[in-house]
Amino acid sequence: MIFDRYILRHFIPVFFVAAGMFVLLFLLVDLFMNMVPYLDNFATMNQILLVSFYYIPKSFTFALPVSLLFAVAYTLGDLYARNELTTVIASGVPFWRLTAVFMVIGFFMSIFAFFFEDNVVIPTYKIKNTMTRTLKGQQIQENNSDIVIKTHGGNRVYSVDFYDYENLVLNGVSVIEKDDNGNFLLQIRAPSARWFEGHWVFSNAVIYSWQDGTITVNTLIPSDKYDEDPELFKRGAVNPAELSAKDAAALADDLQEAGLPYTAALADVYHRYSFSTVSFIVVILSISLGSHFRKNILMMSLLVSILSAVLFYVVEMVTMMMGRLGYLSPFLGAWLPVFLFVILGVVLVRYAKT
């Protein structure tokens, strides 16, 4: 439709300008927060610029929803202020048809956001974090926490609260062993285990074993069978934020299969998918809000964009925390803000000024 192309000619320049503005804002915030440590450790300008370069993809993911909301609200407000949309609506064209182009944009932007995060943002953000620590003179800790390791084809599972890599000590260690059919055989719990002469020596360990249909509890007899390489535990310290969606889901499955706490990891997996829908949600919100601006369009669009984004992120932060802690299911923790804001957007569109 000709009017769709006309709307896009107004929308696209505003969107790219807004995206550039918000990306620059996020880059400057990160730069100013780290500038003093950079200079204290004699970082060069080229190094600082390179760190900022690797932060651009992550900044764009933050800027995308806000930029969409601003661009749609500003475009509609501008067209309303000049009575162009009013004229078209008065001629019999439904409001939903006029704004359908924005719905399509929001839908495809949500798909783009998911794959962009998975394939571009995660690897570049990992590099950025490593470079930031180096330029700030922070020693990258070899000590790792919340580690899960599966060995012997998955039949032996280690869960470690904290790994002291320098002293080769596992703290808060639990070992689960299963047979080839996945049936439980035994579990070892110990405050710590130290690497000694090629194997792990558990201190004050208790072993729970399944015998004749009952659980028996005994003191662990010292053995040299637990000889997993200490390097495995170093590599096992995984930050879910630096994993692709597929790998993050595999991590959650491993934790669940091992009978270990997995709700936080599962909530993060659902969040990967729910967060990508934010672009579509903000388009619905901006369609309903854009028709209210006939004066001070630029300022009002910017204000509404920021306030709406802050409100969504606050609600999301609360529900995600509840999902990770088990007060909500992981699915609801990730998707509840999406459902709430979709309903809010639909209601606002229903009563939007046309």
C-alpha cells in the first residue's frame, strides 16, 4: 500500500537516528564508569576505543526496544499533528490497518534480536568483559563457583560450591553416581576435597547409597577412584550469560538430570526467548501512545519511551528474580512481563485516539 511506504519513509530515518543516539549513550555511560581505572592503569586510547567497539553490539540490544518505541510514537505523533492520519482514517481506513506496518516491523525485529544476541552479542560481549578486566588491572580469578561437572559418560556428576584453583581444593562438594540406565547408586557429600597424588581426597565425607530399597548412610572410605583432572573444574565454571541459547538449555538439562538446583538456569533460558519479544511489545505500546501527542512531539515521545522501557525492565527484573528463586515457575518468571505488557498494549490500542 502506498501509505505504508509513506509511513516507512518517515519511520526509518527516525529509528536509525534514535538507535544511534541510544547506542552512543550506552557507550558513553560504560566509558565514563571505567575511564578512571583505565587511565590509572595506563590504558592507551586505541585500547579504550577497541573495548568500546566490542561493546557496540550489546549497546544495540539495549537500544533497540527503546529506539523502536520512540520512532513509532514520534512518527504517529507527527502524522497526527499534521492531520494526515486523521484524514486517512476519516476516509474509512481502519486504524489497525494503518499501524499494521509497525506490527510487522516489531515482529521481524524480535526474530532479528534473538539471533543477533545468540550469534553476535554473546561472543563480542565476552571479549569486551575480558578486555575491560585487563585494562582495569583486575586479576582474572582462577577461583570458580557453582560448578557442575559430568564424567564417565554422565554417570558421575560433581557439584562444587567453590573451587580454589590455586590450592586445588573443592569446597562444598557433592558427587552423584548412577548406573548405565541412569539409576541412582550413591551420593557423596563433603565440606571439601583436596587434590593429592593424582586423586581427590575428601574430608569428613558421608556417602549415601541405595541398598535393598533403602538409603544407607556411612562414612566414606578413602579411595583413589575419584581422579578427575583439576582442569575440568576450571573449565566447568560456566557463565550462562556467555552461552548460546542452545548451550544454556543444555546446561539447565544437565543440572536437572543430576538432581541439582536448576531453576535459575532454566529461567535464564526462557528469558533468552522472552526478551527477544520486547521489540514487538514496545511497538504495540507506542502505537497506542503515539496518537496522544500533538504538541512537543519529540520531547513527549522521548519521555514516554524512557519511562515505558524503565517500567518494563523493573517488572522483568522482579519476576526474573522470583523465577530464579523459585517463587514463580521459571517460565512465568521470564514470560509474565511479556503477557502483562501485551495485554496493556492491546487495551491501550483499543482506546487509542483515532
